[in-house]
Amino acid sequence: DTGVSQNPRHKITKRGQNVTFRCDPISEHNRLYWYRQTLGQGPEFLTYFQNEAQLEKSRLLSDRFSAERPKGSFSTLEIQRTEQGDSAMYLCASSLGGAEDTQYFGPGTRLTVL
Amino acid sequence: QQQVKQSPQSLIVQKGGISIINCAYENTAFDYFPWYQQFPGKGPALLIAIRPDVSEKKEGRFTISFNKSAKQFSLHIMDSQPGDSATYFCAAGGNYQLIWGAGTKLIIKP
């Protein structure tokens, strides 16, 4: 399977704990995106990488959130001191760049904060 | 200026009918308008996308109509099938950032 993969698929944690999610993009894609999706809503942009450089961060990304893409390949999204409001589906997408910059999405990680 | 408004919120169509979903955007700088399909438990998957230099794009049973002056675009699904039952999202953006509509839950009745 050469699509975008995300791990874990589901994560249940207690309020105040830290969690980390991983995204493996399509191999030749140099752009990587993180989104958050809550029930009944469209995805909300969180952040974007061009290779290893984090070029844009949404104001939704509070200081408890941090994302990395250390070697321009896989990426991690960490949430520190989780809150119940962090419960959502976290989606990763990747794209090749260029004129038709289609974003291909992974299956997401569903986070539940108790 | 960053909103994308999508309607209807839900839609029920008989098998073989035409499903129509509408979106409106505000930012005239947007130059890329994709439609995504999402099944429960899955990430969104691109259906069809359009740039503002054309008014219509057709791929199989799916057509995007684009009205630049009205800042509106719509998805038409011809000969709708039960397998089309899913949530559909429009989005608008440019370069890298997409602003998404709230989604339309489409149910195709056999």
C-alpha cells in the first residue's frame, strides 16, 4: 500500500496526558499537512511542511501542540497536557506540490480524551 | 473572508437521480476548488477539482460547475447510486491551504 498511513488509528487518553501521532506520507511527496476534524465538520488546517520545514501554523495550533518532520519524510504531532476539547480525528495529508497539488489523506487518528 | 459555506447539510436522493451540492466562498484569491468524498472511518478522498479559468469540469458521473462572479461552485452527481452515499466536502484555497465547507451527508435511496 503506497498511500498515506497514520498510527495509531485510535487513541484513548486521560486529561493531562501527552500523546503523539505519526504520519507516513506518500514517499515522493514533499508537502505534508495536519488537519483536525470534529464530528459533523470539515477538516480544519493545523500546519504544513515543505520537506522538513514547517512553513505555516494555524492559530488553532496552541502551544500545547507541536509537529515535526525531522528528515522530510514521516511527521509526528504531539499534544501535551491533553484536554477534553482535543478529542477529534487528526488527519494527515501529503501532496507533490506543483499546479495540481492534490492532497491525499490518511485514515486519521481518532483521539478521545477522558 | 476565509469561510466556505456548503449546503445542504444533508440530502436524500433516489437511485438514478441527480444529487446537487452547493458551495460559496468569499476570498477572491482562492484559485483551487476541490470536492472530497468521505466514508465513515476513512480520510477524505479527492473526487474532482477545478481551477477558476474554466466554468465546468466533468469526470464520469461527477461535474463541477463554477461561477466566478458569484463566487459559487457546485457538485452534480448524475445517475446517483447507493455506493455514492457518503459525506461530501467542498474546499477552496490556493498554494497549500484549503478552507473546507462543513460537509453534506448524502444518502442515495435504492
